[in-house]
Amino acid sequence: MNKPILIAGGGIAGMAMALTCHEIGVPCRVLESVRTLAPLGVGINLQPNAIRELDDLGLAHHLPEIGIEATEWALVGRNGNDVWSEPRGTLAGYNWPQWAVHRGELQMMLYRAVNERLGADAVLTDHRVVGYENTPDGVRVKVQHRDGSSTMMDGALLIGADGLHSATRAQLYPDQGAPVWGGAVLWRCTALGEPIRSGSAFTLVGGLDQRFVHYPISAPDPETGLQVQNLIAELTFDPADGWRDSDWNRKADLDDFLPQFEDWNFDWLDIPEMLRSASAVYEYPMVDRDPVDSWVDGHMALIGDAAHVMYPVGSNGASQAVVDARVLGAKLVEFGVGPEALSAFQDQLLEPMNALVLRNRGAGPVGILGLVDERCGGVFDDISDVIPRQEVEDFMAKYKAAAGFAIDELNGAPRTIPLGATVEGAGAA
Ligand SMILES: Cc1cc2nc3c(=O)[nH]c(=O)nc-3n(C[C@H](O)[C@H](O)[C@H](O)COP(=O)(O)OP(=O)(O)OC[C@H]3O[C@@H](n4cnc5c(N)ncnc54)[C@H](O)[C@@H]3O)c2cc1C
């Protein structure tokens, strides 16, 4: 049998990569550092470009089990008045919906599909990738286990899908240092609550230095009418003062941020009350990494956050992780399992993703709230007195085009991986 593609990391990108390899008939193994995969994290949004790919993978029917279709996106000023609201997904004209889901449940859904389709030995847990070396016809990967032992594994390629603290990226860029913190800290949690607005809106309240995000990640319970709602409180500090290391799973206290939101109580949304009813709160200093010139090193390529971790301000992280896996799969079909496919993947995505990382540093689509702050301190009665509708429309259209989810382009694009396409002679496991 041909050597498998080795995938470092069983997160969203790694699992999507494994399912894609299976679809195109290429053997693969996922090497995941944790001993047991668990549904960690809180809410994330999957844009139509990613939903399209999940649909092509035959997984879209699982989405109602892990989230809710998102139909509205709204920006709200500090005084609770609307700045902007727009339909999302199919209501906005996309051929595919947008979904708001639980990040950990998405990962587990993909994991189950990998197990069912590729077999239970496709994902090897307690396999932390700590290094690799290119060989004439592939790659040797060093894997460490919790008991202190290590293993060498041979692969045709190594795909570095090992996230924010990627070891594969660190080998390629030993001097990159810690992730870059720009001063914002997010406190993330979930709470049960009654539907607000359209019942599945992404609602962002505030300005650039302090804001609150609310979106449901489940349909209302038929008996109680309550939904699981994803809540994010965000404050900005002086980056020069530094913060604790970035970690998606660090637990925090309400007292760290609730006092700053005590008076954010509007007739339609009681933010302090909602935050008080939340289950565990997780703190995340909003970090990214400076863009790099290459994601490819011979038979190794980075995808997902390992390649282009960015501020979670435009719902791009998980969506792009899925899209990366699919684009790489298409290149494997076109060029075969080798460095040429990796280069072609990079040629297509490196430049636009690097631009998106930098664009998201500028607050992404939320930049509109910065303009409102500048012009009226976020307090207004009628938003058209502050910012003309056309100005917001132009801003949003530019962002969507840059993030790869311009409506016409996405609707008109052929399938990323043609139906039934496989890699000749790859020898599927
Ligand atoms: C525990 C956790 C919770 C998160 N919660 C949220 C959230 O609430 N909201 C949000 O917007 N984003 C969250 N994220 C980030 C989000 O999942 C990513 O931004 C996005 O999905 C891109 O996915 P990815 O697969 O590139 O990275 P990730 O989803 O981060 O997956 C990386 C995977 O690689 C594994 N790994 C790391 N190092 C190694 C190594 N050396 N060898 C082998 N495996 C390794 C990790 O255990 C993880 O499973 C979270 C990530 C994690 C890991």
C-alpha cells in the first residue's frame, strides 16, 4: 500500500482533510495530541462557502444536531439602537445557508464521520507531532506520547493542521515567537435564553473597544422555548501591558468583565442578566500570527489556523479550515500526491488569506462600529443621520469579497472537488 498522508491535528481542518482524502481515495492518518477528543469550545459560525463543502462531503444533514441556521447579522450601537442588519445565508441569496454551531460538537460530528468512513484507526489520539523531516519520497514524522515514548512515522505528505500553537509551523518558522496579541480579550460562554430578534441572529453590540456578541447555537427547545445562546464579552486593554498566554480553554470569572457591562441593559436585551446566567466562562486573548511567505516545506504544508490564524471577528476560522482542506484535496486530484499539489494549494490561498489576517486586525466587518463611534460616540436615534446606508453596503461588500464569500462568485463557482474525482493510483486505505 502507498504511504498515507499524515495529518497533524484532529481539529476542524484535520478532520475535514481526512474526510476529503477518503473521498478522493487517498490513504491518511490523523495524529492528534489529546488522549481523548471531547466537544470543547463554544459557538462558531460556518459561512455558506464552508457549508457548501460539508454538503459535498455528505454531512449537511447533521447540522441541525449541532446548531441552528443563522439568518440575520446585526450591528447595534452602545445605546441598543440598530446600526445595520442584513439577512444571511439563503435569505441573502446564497445557494447555501450559514450555520451557527457548537465548535466542539462540529469537531465530534466530523470525528464520527471519519470513524465511520475511514475506520476506527484513522485517528490516532495521544500522538503529538513534535517534528518532521523531508525524505526523497515523502516525510518522516516524530510523534510523542504521554508516557514519554516516541514513534517515527512515514508518510507521503504531512499536513500541519495543528492549530494556533502548531508544532509544524514552529519547525518551519523557529523564530516566529508567541502569537501576537493586539489588546482585545474575549470572555466566551453559553447560556439558555429566550430567542431575541429573528430567533437566529448574530447580534453585535458596542464599539471597537468594548462589545458584546450574542447568537443562538440551537433551535428553541420545543418544551421550554429556550435556546442555547453563545455569548462573548470583549474588552480592550493596552497591548504593552501584556496578557496571559492564549489558550482556548482557560476558565475565567464573571467578575473579570461583568462590571463593565452592568449598564448594558436595553428593553429588548438584558446583557448583564444574560451573562450572570451563563455556564462556565472561558477567557481568550484575541491573538493572531504575522502572515508568512510560505506554508509549504517540501512534502509538508500547513492548513487551517496553523497556516493563517486570524482574529475571530469575521467568522472565518472554522469556515476557512474546511475550505483549506477541500482546496488541498482538489489540488491532490489535479497534481497527484506530492509537493506540486501543496504548492498549487498555496498559490491559490496564501495571498488572499494573508490579506484577510491583516484585514481582520482592522476589526473586519465590525469596522463599521468604529466609524459610528468616531462620528457620534455610538449614541444616536437614527443611524442614517450618522452613516449613509450606501457607505455600509459598500464596506460589507468589500469584506465579503475579501473573505471569499461574495455571493455571485460562490454561487457561480463549480464544485471544489468534482463529483466522483479520485487520485489515480493513490491506493486508498
Ligand atoms: C479546544 C479548542 C477550543 C476552541 N474553541 C473555540 C471557540 O469557542 N470559538 C472559536 O471561534 N474558535 C475556537 N477554537 C478555534 C477554532 O476551532 C479554530 O480557529 C478553527 O476551527 C480552525 O481549526 P483548526 O483545525 O485549524 O484548529 P483547531 O480547531 O484549533 O484544531 C487543532 C487540533 O490540533 C491538535 N494539536 C495541536 N497541536 C498538536 C500537535 N503538535 N500534534 C498533534 N495534534 C495537535 C489540537 O488538539 C486540536 O485538536 C478552539 C480550538 C480548540 C483547540
